Amino acid sequence: MVQSPGWISGQGSHTHARRTRQLQQPRTIDMEPEQDTPLESPFNALPPLIVALALLIIGIEAFFQLAEHGVIGGPTAIGWRLDAVNQYGYSPNVLDRVLTGGDYSFDMLIRFVTYPFINMALTQVAFCAALTLALGKFTAEFYGSFKTGAVYFLTAVAGAVVYGLLVDGQFPLLGGFTPVYGLIGAYTYALWLQLGKRNENQLKAFRLIGVLLFLQLVFGIVSGFLYEVAPPPTWIAELSGFAAGFLMAVLLAPGGWGRFLARMRQRA
């Protein structure tokens, strides 16, 4: 048997040893990112107007909370919320003074657009702010920020007017649910158009408002059963806000009224 030279044998053993050590050494995984990606604020995707509306709702409530807990304003600050309701809130009596008494002063008319920013509970603030951000983002992407802002304030006015015409007494209309329902109306019309493009059932667009009205009905029944007090008829303003938002969206959507009539002719 022919033996290999010693230097060949030694080189083979050293090569085998190096390969064995390489296999035994654990492989390290590079956890460094390929490139630094700057973190973006989640508010960058939201229109500034919508962010401003939500911050106004939250900021006013924070102001009242600090006052009621004695952090600011001293002992008399506990009544600041009630003062705001009396000065900037809305009730059917306001509409009576405007239409019957001819009081078109700034102090009266400003109430039609300031009442959505005066809430009576933290839960109301949380829902109004969250829905304003979510629905405001969707509607602004479709209609634009300016038109979305117009929907917010004009539906607040429309809801207040209908509420004042149909509701008797002094029960105030407060909180941002009326203009939020206006945004739901505009969002519903945008969804209605998109479902039509896909040849799907356009009645699906009304699922959101249907669910909200059902939940409101359940809440009213439960409240009346537990507290033996009828819930306030604010649903009149909210449903009116929804209808106003939907009708406004017909004019504000791309193509406007002409596009709506064309679709109605096609369906006929």
C-alpha cells in the first residue's frame, strides 16, 4: 500500500480541522436594519382640520376636568361647565328666540356651531373625538378637507334647527354626536358610490347608520328600564345630521348633482 507524503497528510488533517471548527461555531445573524427608517407620527396621515376638531373637543373637556378637580380656577371654577352650557349650548328656546323674537345677535347664532364642543361626560368626549378622527379621515380622503369641514359644521346647524322645530322644552342639545352623524352621512354616500362601481348591493352602505341607530335604541330602552327616565330626544338631531350629511355629499362628491341624476336614470 502506498502511503501519502507527510506534508500532504498534514495539510488534509489541518483542512479537516478548520472545517470542523467552522461547522461547530454558531452562526451570528445580523440584526441591524439595512437602513434607518424614520418613524412617522400617526397624525401625519390625518388632515390638520380633522386633528384640530378632535383636539378642540378633547381640550375643552380637559379644561373642564381640571377646573372641576380644583387644579385651575379656584372654588368658582366648578361652575365653568354650566356657564359654558348657558353661554354656548343650544336648546329649542334658542331657535324660538331667533325665529319668533328676531334675535339674530352673535350670541344666539354662535350657539348653532359651538354646542358640539361642550360635552357632559368623558365617554361622550371619547366617542366623539374618536369618531371625528376616523370618519373625518375617510371623508376627507374622498371629498377633501375643506368640504369635510363644511359637512361637519353645516350638519351641526341642520341638526340643531330640526331639533328646535320638533322638540319642545328647554332640554339642551350638547356634544359632538350630531356633526359626527353628518360625517357618517357623507361617508355613507361615498361608500354607496363605490359599491355601485363594483356592481354590488348599495344598501350595504347603510349598515353603519343602521347599527348605530339600533345600539342607540337599545341604550335608550336600557336607560329607561334602569333609571326610569326617558332618554333625551337627541336622536332627532343626530338623524337629521345624518340626512343632511348624505344630501350635502350628493353635491360635494366628484361630479356632484349631475352624476347623481345620471345614476338615478340608469337605475330607472
